Amino acid sequence: MRRALRCGAGLLLTPAMTREMLSALALGYLLGSIPFGLLLTLLAGKGDVRRIGSGNIGATNVLRTGSRPLAALTLLLDCLKGTAAVLLARRLFGDEAAPIAAAGAMVGHLYPVWLKFRGGKGVATFLGVLIPLLPIAAAVYAAVWILLLLTIRISSVAGIGAAVSAPIVAFATHSAIFPMLLGFGLLVLWKHHENISRLFAGAEPRIGRRGFERRPD
């Protein structure tokens, strides 16, 4: 039977619970680190996506292969692996493990050991973990992302705007996972630091413009 002792510093976990948390973290990391963008482009005969455009493994760079279906599938799978990590951890290890698995999935996507820790930028996976953790934040996230893509047509702006929205919604709804979502948002911003520099320089490409395929995201 699980036991925990409350103290002023918080909750002390038993060894069994600690093992479950570590298992949830490992599960999340393994799922999150699956490089769908790379695998799909290789299987489709499009070559190594890391040698195209920005070299990123995310959907925006997959789009530079000229295949919209591959980019859409990459986006979907990168999202679903985050959702799967949370749902599986919740089922196997309990509700307390779900946020731990979410953290593992985010870190796995951003820093996959298989690719020498050079992963994606986390926008789709962030949405994926939000869906089961905080559905209202997921809905706002998706709405902001789509709205900015349709209006401004700059992938990085849409991704950054969506990532910023999640901790704001968590704070507004007094969600206990606000600190974690704030951390995720900061990670996504960090992964976009080159995009942010180009935005200030007026050099960030728009989706659909000629030359988009050749420029970094």
C-alpha cells in the first residue's frame, strides 16, 4: 500500500512511488524522443530532413521537402506521442505520474539521445501533453496556433504564441501544473531563439512565400 508522509517541505515519496515516477519519466522520454519527422521523410524517400532547410526534425522543416501530407502527419504524430505518454503513464502508474510523463515527453522530443540531443522545437508535443492534462489550455493553444498561422503566416510566431498561451491559461484557472507549463513554455521559447532573432531583424520567412523551402525555420 502506498504511503506518504506530509512535511513542511511537501510530500515524501516511498521507494515504490519513486520507481513509478522514474518509470513514468522514462516512458515519456522514450515516446517523446521518437523522431517522426526524420523517420517519415526517410521512409518516403525524401532523404534526411536534417539536411534540409533548418535541419530541424519538426513539421515545418518537413514541409520543406515539398510534401504537405508528410508535414501534416509529422505534426499529428508529434502531438499524439505527447498525449500517449500522459495517458499511458496515468493508466500504468496513476494520476500523479501523468505530469512526470509529460515532462519526459517534452524533454525527449527536444533532446532525443538517438539524435545527439538535437530534436524538434516542441510545439506539437506541447499541445499533445496539454490535451489530457488541461483540456481548456489545449483548446486555447490550438486556437492561438491556428489563428496566427492563418493571419501572420509565420510558423515560429504561431508556435511561440501558442506556447505562451498555455501557462497563462494555467495561471488563470489556478491549475496546479502552472509551474510545469511555464517551464515548457520557456523551453519552447529557447528552442526558437534563432527565430526570435530573425523576427527582430525582419528576416523570418512566411509560409507559402517563395524561398520558404530554402530558409531556416
